[in-house]
Amino acid sequence: SNDYAYSYSSRGNVAQKQRKLGLRSRGVNKKFVSPLLSGNESEEINKSEEDWVVSNENLQNIDPKMIEMIRSEIIDTGTSIDWDDIAGLNFAKAAIQESVIWPMLRPDIFTGLRRPPRGILLFGPPGTGKTLIGRCVASQSKSTFFSISASSLTSKWIGDGEKMVRALFAVARSQQPAVIFIDEIDSLLSQRSDTEHESSRRIKTEFLVQLDGASTNSEERVLFFGATNRPQELDEAARRRFAKRLYIPLPEYEARLELLKKLMSGERHSLSQDDFEEIARLSEGYSGADVKGLCSEASLGPIRSISMELIHKIQAEDVRPLMIEDFKSAFQRVKSSVSSEDLKQYVQWNKDFGCGF
Ligand code: ADP
């Protein structure tokens, strides 16, 4: 029989959420098989919230190996992210809150013209918080988060890539509300069709089909985020699927200051407000990831000033606090990773195809 149920533990709130939404299609699989319980219906009611049941008619034709792979490698159960964990990006945050978070929480109000976009493109330089936003949306909308980079879809699943894409969307549907986050989406949906391999063409086609399916079914609560550092590689067909296209730029002065303080809040340091401001000024053009790299480099300063001999026996509390000088030398080693040439391209693409700003 291809009538199977699949169960495992994951974030507790998912089972609870599905019960509330009535999404656990109990009627579909008459025989519920759980490795944790006898399968008795009355027992199921007392089941721990830890049990996450994937038993959906959409999964009947999906290779169980792929479902297992999605569970172990693509579903991201990392720590929950808050809006405050993301420095700056106020425009993108507000746009996302209004157009996707509220609708995810109150689908009954956001119908008709208010229906949210299903596909959202986040574009901009690397290391600016695109993945953080995806994570945050999943946490804030209490959704299951599926995260994968496009290159792993094409490289790991050669020949099976399109089946994997179908499996991914099917599992996401069975776990809704869900957020699917695909990094490097340009490599999947690029316009260089003449050089495309047959297999990547098939993956691309499957993707577009799945995205269309997701946007025509109004009951569905599956959000799709694509992230890219190369938006100009996307063709018209791909662009059309992302109703919302948000520019995620480099952090401004205020955002860098905020990020610096956040990053240093857990460290022993002797930085004054003036020092923080100076570092924020000097890191103009740095991405969020660059600022983080700068802080990591600076944090090695106090360690480097200890002799080899001492490092064996020094007490942790005797390591000196971080100073502005550590940052001054870190600036020599950690530079901005984004060129101004690249930035111009993002700004132009934002003018041509972006939403907002
Ligand atoms: P990408 O835009 O490439 O997806 P990420 O979201 O993965 O970038 O960011 C990489 C890392 O850089 C994050 O884990 C975080 O530590 C830091 N970072 C980047 N941008 C921000 C930001 N706006 N606020 C807080 N941290 C950030």
C-alpha cells in the first residue's frame, strides 16, 4: 500500500498548530502508524506536542527517502529570530510585516484584494540579512522553515532535482503554515537558457509550476522566499513569480551602530559611545556579515597580546577587555566585501524591478 504515515519529533508547536487548524488529515490515512504510539486514536489525543505527523495525501507519491532528507537537512529548527535581532532594514521589515506576517496570522481577514503575495524576492549584496529575514518571518508567523541553497538542489540531486523540488513543496504544504527559503535563487531561475543542462531546465520548469500552484490556491499558507546577490540573472518568467521584490541594502550608519552594540553586548570591552560611533563611521560600505567579521577579528586582539607561554595558564577573567585599538588593527585586516560597482547594479535593478524605496 502506498498509504503511509510518517512521524517524527520536531518543534513542539507545530503539532499543536496543525491540530488547531485541522490540517492533520487524519481521515486521509485510515491507518495511522506512529513509531511512538500504538496508533490507537484515543491515545493520539494525549500525544505529546513533540510529535509531528506528516500524513497527507499529497505525500503519497513522494519518495520517503526524499521526505527524510527534507526533514533532516532542509527543515530548519534553529533558534527563533525576532525582528529586533535584525539591525536596520526598517523598510523591508515593515513591508514584510504588513504584506506577509499579518496575512499568515489572520488569513480570514486578508482575502480578495488583500491576499498576500506568495513569492518574495530578497535581493542585494551578500551578508546583509536576507537569510535572517527568512528565518524571522518563519519564527514570527509560527511557520515551519524550509531552507536550502539552490546549488545544493542542482548538485546533490543530479537527475532527481525536479522530484526534489516537488517533494519540497509537497512537504511544505503538509506542514503549513510554511516558509520555503531558497538561497542563490538566480542559479535555479537564470535566463541563460542556451547553456542550461537538460536537468537544470527541468528543475526550473518544476519550480515555476510549483510557484504558480502556490499562488493560485488561496487556501494555502506556503510562503516562498528567494534570495539572490545577482538579481540581474533572473529572467522575466522568474521575476513575474515574485510579486514582491525587496532590496536588502548594506547597513546604514545607524544600523551598523546598532549591530556593533548588539555584537559587543556579550563581550568584555572598554568601548565608549564615541568609540562605537567611530567604528560605525569607519565601517562605511561594510555588510552586516563584514561588521561581524570585524568584531571577531578585533576580539582576537586581547588574545594576541598574550604570550604563548601565558596562554596556557592565564585565567579567562584576566584576559584584557577589548579596546578601540583592537578595532583599529582589525580594520587593516577586514575590508568591505562588496564593490561599489556591484552596489550600482543593485540600485539600478531596484529602480527597474524593485518594490519600494
Ligand atoms: P545573506 O544576506 O547573505 O543571506 P545573512 O542573513 O546570512 O546574509 O547574514 C549573515 C550574517 O551576518 C548573519 O548571521 C548575521 O550575523 C550578520 N548580519 C547580516 N546582516 C545583519 C543585520 N541586518 N542585522 C543583524 N545581523 C546581520
